Amino acid sequence: MSCEEPTTSPTPENNITVVSSDGKEFLLDLKLTEQSETLARLISNFEYDRTDVKKDPVPLGNITSAQMQKIIEWLQHHRYYPKWEQNDIHYSTSFTFETWVEEYLNIPNNEMFELLNAANYLNIPRLFSTICRIMASRITGKSAEQIRTVLNIKTDVKNDVYTGIPIQEDSSSSEDGMSEISLSPSPPPI
Amino acid sequence: MLLKLPYLAQFTILKHLELHDHFFLGVCSKRARNLIKCFSRNKNDSSVINLYSFCIQLQKTGFLGKDVVMWASCYYRPENETLYRSNTNWNRSIIFWYKDKKIKCKISFHSTKGIPILWCKDKYKRMLPMAIYHSICEIFSISPIIQIKFEMSRLSEFPDTNEIDNVIIGCRDKDQIEEFLKNVIIRNATQLWLGSCQLSVDSVILSLEHALFWSPKWLIKEHLISFRGQTALFVDPRTIGTDDLIDFILHWQQGKNMKLESLVIILNDYESLKFDKEKVFEKLDAKPWNPERRAGRFKKSTAMRFSFLTDFLDCTGQMDIERESDGLLATVIVREKQFFFFVWHVPFPNTSVDQPFTLPHSLAGIPQFQIGQ
């Protein structure tokens, strides 16, 4: 989905200032904050959408300036998208994303997880859902070992698969024997 | 990283994944396994080792099983060759432990099903399905009852267990299945396809506790009389008629069978064979239901599930016969295509569990009833 962006620019009256955890201030158009349920509720509660109300900077203690920058990029891209509805989530294992999203989320996994946490904190459902799908696409179709690498999971299981049975090496089994798997007897040539 | 996310994020990611992804995630670490356990709670009731497709499946009551993983050994079979040749990356592996043995498997993915195939050495081909099965039960937090579906021709690849809870067997060789049944303990239900082989009345097959026989072309009156288990269900027999029902009922009434709980026969709707209700009851000293002598609803003692178009355990208003020697009551229900014989060992059973439910996806859009918990 894509939307044409009108050429209007935000005016000072319809901005609020948010402050990241490292103290950097960001000027946010109120229109952009509609995508964040957390910010939208805050603005509504403090009536920051009224021009006659003094707007104090909003501290976002859980979000760094780098994350805030990234989030603003998302909000600006989706500024004129229709409001996200809960039933827009389609749980699927076929993963296709628009090119902009793929480029936007072409970031290391640790940054992606931090961004997901930020999207969860600010309650930006479209971003949250998109990151979850991207994360799922990086897990699906992988072996346990590959998943461990992707998600940086350190195994805490003594056996690879827990069966409750004491470990005793099978002396006749050699791991090398499986390094090159081959059908036995060898399959006939096709 | 995933494990440090809020639950909502974890669950949203997991919802996008397939069962085999959950399985592999569950073997990564104890914390990951706990996450999968929590996520999978109440989603599946049981697991099935399916030797027709060499898949381990997860099953929810009323639904078909869903494939989780396949297994294959290096032993050559034509289907293995296709699976083997369609894979180019043999660098992925996983280790299982079963009966003190370390089973190292290579992993490939099925080209159309998309599920992983775990390849093991030929000597572990019977252990591997059990090892995967126990792992799946552990990871998905389901009861480790052992359910196996297999064709007797694949007996050499039968999982390494001699105790089974529920089993579905296809077999054309009576001797082979009799030999098999002598060597395994079946704790609950057995479903059998025996083809057209002839069965002697002293066959061990007629001693199965809870048996469902599909298309028993061999079925004759003597088999009904000689059944030594608790529950029997014969679907689509071709040679059983009204006189056979009468003889079976009279034999039970005059005999001392203290074990039989229920015997059900379902005829094929498309065959001309029919039961004659009036003729049956002419020969019996049957009495209408007396609510003071037995409950209205029969309690089935087995977990075997079968679907009917009606709530088949409802015996209110049905006719009963009484065995003079011990006063035991049995309800006899005869319809054109169905025969039900329920013995009331407990006249007023607790029927608070095992109630019927309507199947969510019934054949031809007609609601069906199934017993389950």
C-alpha cells in the first residue's frame, strides 16, 4: 500500500516535542503521533491538540535518539496511510514486504528487537506487526542451530533435545559418519 | 533476544511461524521451550507417529493431524531417493537421545510440504521416531500417549516401542498381524483394516480390548459371538444380516460374557444390506426403557473416537433386554443401517465427561457428533 503525500508542511502550533532517553529533543507533527496510541492518548489527556495549551516536552525514557529517529522515519512514511485496524493482522507464513519496508528494516537483529520494543512501548501497531512478521521470516525454515545463531540464544540444555534420559555416548556412533549423508545402498543413477 | 521481548511480541512472532519452527525453537534452550509450551497450551491434544507419511503429527480432537517433522533413514527406498536428491545443503544437523543412544540427524526440508526431514543412520530408523515423538510431547506440552498409524508392510520400520495407546493398522496378512499383536501391548484402541483375509474365531484379533474394524469382509456371526474385548465397532461389513444379530443377542443373553460393553455395526449406505428392526424385536423379550433401572445415557469407556450423524449414546426411550442369570441389562438399538448393543455394567454411570460435541468441519456440511473430552 502506498499513499501520495500532500506538500503541506507542519506548523509550530501542531507540533509536540518528545525527548529521548539520551536527552535529544524531537519535534513531532501531531498528525504523525496519531499512529502511536501511547502518544495519541497522552496528547488527548493533556489536550495538546489545542493551540491555547502550553505543551511541555514529553520524556520517552525507554527510547534512544537513534530509535526515535528511526521511528519518525516510519511515521512520516505512513503519515497518510489509513488507520491500522486490529483485523489488518494476517498471520501467515508467506512473507512478502514492500520494498521500502524491506530497506527500512534491513538492520541487524539486535537493532530490530530494540525497535520492536520501542514500537511496543509507543504502541505503533503497524510497525509492531511488521517487525514481528520480519522477525518470523528470519526464523522460519531454519534448523535449531541456525535459530540459535539468528536469535543469539545460548543453549541451557545439556542434551540437544531433552528426553530425561542420562547421556551415554554410543561408542559405535561416529559423528563423522553422518557428515556426508548418503543413502545406503547407494541410489541408482537417475 | 526473542526471549527478552514482551509476551505480546513473542506471541505475535510465534503466530506467524509453522509448527516445525516452534519445534526447532523449542529445542534451542529451556527458556525457549517454556515459551513454546506456554504458547502451545490447549492448541493440541495428542501426537501421532504416522508411518504412512513418515511424519510426526500434532492433533486436536475433531481435526486432522498436522505434520510437524518427517524422519528418514539412510536405508534406500524410492521415496527416500527423491527426498535425498532434492536437498543440496547437508550442513544442518540435530542430535536426539533415546535409550542412552545418541542419534545424530542431518536436516533437509521437504520440497513441497516445507517441513523438515530428519535423516539418521539406518540402525536408528526405529528409534528416531520415538525420540522425536517424546521431544514433541515435551516441547508442545501434550500427554505422551503413544499413537501410531502404520501399514504392516512397514513393520521393519515400526517405532521402537512395545507399548502403544492407540494404533491404526492396515494389513492384508492375518498371520503377520496376529504375530504383531502378540508382541505389543495396546493399552486402548485399535483400528484395523484387514482386507479380505479370513479370521478364525480364536484369533487374538478378537481379544483386542477396544477395536474398530474397517470393511470387515470376513465378518460372520461367529465373530460377533466370539469377540472377547470390551468394545467393538464394525464399519461396512458385507455378510452380516438380521438373523446374525438375533443369534448374537440371544447368545449374550444366555451366556456369561461379563466383559463386553458395547458392540456396534454400521452398514454401508450404498449397499443393499439392511437390518430388520421388527424381526429382531419379535425374537427378543425386550422391554421399554425404565428410568429407575438405568440411566438414559450410556457411558463409553474408551477414548476411541468415531463420528455419527446422531448422538449415538443417547439411550432414552430405547428397548432393553435382561440377562436372567445375573440381571444385567443391555440396550438394543436396531436401525436399517445401524446396530447398537450397549451393556449396562454400571446402571447409572457418571456421564459428566466424554460428552458428544458437534464436529466443526463435518462432511458435506452435515453436523456430526463425536465423543471426546
